[in-house]
Amino acid sequence: MSDSDQTFQQLLEVEKEAASVVEDARAKAGAMIAEADRKARLSYNDRYKDAVAALNKEREAALAKLKDDYDDELACYQKELDAQVLNVGAFNTMARAFFLGAV
């Protein structure tokens, strides 16, 4: 085998080795990217669940406050209605005037 053939053979071996190193690097990079993606997704899911839980807690508190406010308003309205004095005589007079006056 001539010197040029040996040199060419050595260059081919170096090229094969370089290709192997590049392929190993690609595989390692792919694994690192996949792991980083997995961790990012887990982190996102955790933060998403925490945010949803916080918003649900706020919603429940707001609903409870609205219910309490509604109950208070209804109680005040009922109290005002109960405090009204019925004037049956005035009602009867107005009813007669309305119904009998329309005929």
C-alpha cells in the first residue's frame, strides 16, 4: 500500500470517528432537550394547577361574599316590608274608584 493510500485510509478512519462523535453528540443533545422539555412541562403543569387553585379559591370567596350580601339585602327588604302598615280602607277606596270608574 502506497503512502497516499495509507493517508487516504487514515483520513477515512478520522472521518468515520468524527461522524461517530457527531452522532453521539446529537444523541446526547436530543436526550438533554427531551429532559429539559419534560422538566419544563412538569413545571408548567405545577404552576398551572397552582394558578387554577388560587383562582378557584378567589372565586369561592367572591361567591360567598355575594351570597352574604344578597342575604343581607333580602333581610333588609323583608324587614321594610314587614314594617309597612296596611291601609285596607285606602286600598278599597282606590280599588272601587279604579274598577267602578272604568265601567
